[in-house]
Amino acid sequence: MTAQIGQMVRELLAGDLNAYPERTKALDEQGWNAFGEIVGAAFYRAVAQMLTPQADVAAFVAAAAAPYAQTPVAIDPSAAEALVRSVLGDDATVGQVLEQLDEPDLARIELVLLRRLIEDGNGAIKVDALVDSAQDEAAEFSGEAGVS
């Protein structure tokens, strides 16, 4: 399953992110778990690679969110900022965010931010390598490691 979900993540990162609701509507609980694990691992790696604790997180989030305002993938800036800050070591507000968001909302926010990190990276972040690595982590976590 992680291979199929990984492909979906690649397609969403490379294609039209506004297709997120349609592309993910058939996911069941197990599918959402795998999707969330892959997106979360990719998000964590990309933030850690591209941003520093001194980064202007609010400006980054605003730039990432702007293209998706008033669309099905619009994000809550305060939640997005808390997620980024948690990766950078400031987890003071992320607990409240995680309590309020379900897996689809969390993954949507992380995908929007990932798209911006990939764009800002000017090729430093390779989508296939990022998703492959995240997919491997998710497969290990789910017990699918070594399963084709």
C-alpha cells in the first residue's frame, strides 16, 4: 500500500494540489495512516533541510498559503506555523494544533508547505528521493518493509 500512496504523494507534489480532495476521497483509515506518515516524513525532512530556527516562519507560511487561498486546499496559517516551528525545535504550540486537526487536514497543510519548500529549493529537494525516503520510513513503521 505504501508504494501506491507514495505515488499519489509524488503526483500531488508535482501536479495540481487543488486535486487533493478528489485524489484522497477514497482513502480508508489504513490509507490515511500511510498517506499521513509519508507526507509527514517528507515534510519533516524538507523543513529540516531548507529552514533554520532563525527563518521567518510567518513569511514562509504566508507565501506558501497565498496560491491556495479560497481553494479546497486553503490552510490555517497559525496551524502551519506551529507545524514548521515544531520541526525547528519549538514545539510549544504544536500540541494544540495536533488536537484540532484530523489526518486529512494535517496532510493538506504539510503538502502545501512542502510544495513551497520544493519551489524555494531550486532543485535542492528532489521530489522522488524525498518521497522514496519517506515511503521507506512509512513502510518500516507499518510493517510493510521488504514487501513489494
